[in-house]
Amino acid sequence: LLNHYYGLGFWTCLPLAGLVSAAAGFLLGFPVLRLRGDYLAIVTLGFGEIVRILLLNNTEITGGPNGISQIPKPTFFGLEFSRSAREGGWDTFSNFFGVKYDPSDRVIFLYLVALLLVVLSLFVINRLLRMPLGRAWEALREDEIACRSLGLS
């Protein structure tokens, strides 16, 4: 939506999508803060379905079931993954690096970007779990009552 309506690029929209998701989770967390177990799962699934149905039925913004068309393909710092650069664009990825053009390059590149994001996320999670806060989270997961008795919340 940000790309289509505001002209933001793929690399700008990617972290913004994460921030919007985190904000939605934070806002959902307030009303369901006291729920545990199955009730929390039911509320989370219900919220996801409500958002999906709202976006599906809002044809003015999201295009409804047909979606948004003509979304520009991601580029690598201005380099396009196509046979020829569009008018006013930089160069193509294959011309810049001197490799032969292959239509699957874009798919491979997006796979590598996703893989890099997964590795980065795993690194951050690993670092968080090694901190005192992470150990408190693990203790809270194992026994909430014992954590409260020790002053952890």
C-alpha cells in the first residue's frame, strides 16, 4: 500500500511493514494482556481473521479480492532485475555486474534477501536469549508463579 499510494520503494517498505506489524501486535496486546493459553490463541486468530476480512472487503484501498496491480518489482540499490532498464532508471543488475541475464535471477535474489533476514532475525533472537532479559523470559515460560515469587514479571 505504501509503495502504491506513496511511491515508497521496496527497501523502505520492508522495515516499515515490520514496524506496522509490531505496532499492531502491541495494540492487540493491551486488551488481551490477562489472557493465557487457548484464550490468547483464539483472540489472536480472531484478530487476524478480522483484519483479513476488512482488507478483502475494502476495494477502494486494497483492491479487494483482485489486489493491487502494477506494483513495481524490487530493485537492488536502483539496479533492475530485467532485460532492459526502464526509462529514467539506472542500469540492469546483469549489465552492471557483467553477468548473463537470466529471468530467475530476481527470484534467486529475493530468496537470498529472505534468507539474510532470517539469519539476522535468528542472530537477534539468540542475542536476546543470552541477555538477562532473555533468561527471565525463559524462566517466565517455565513457571510463571515461581517468577512472580522471585520478583520477575
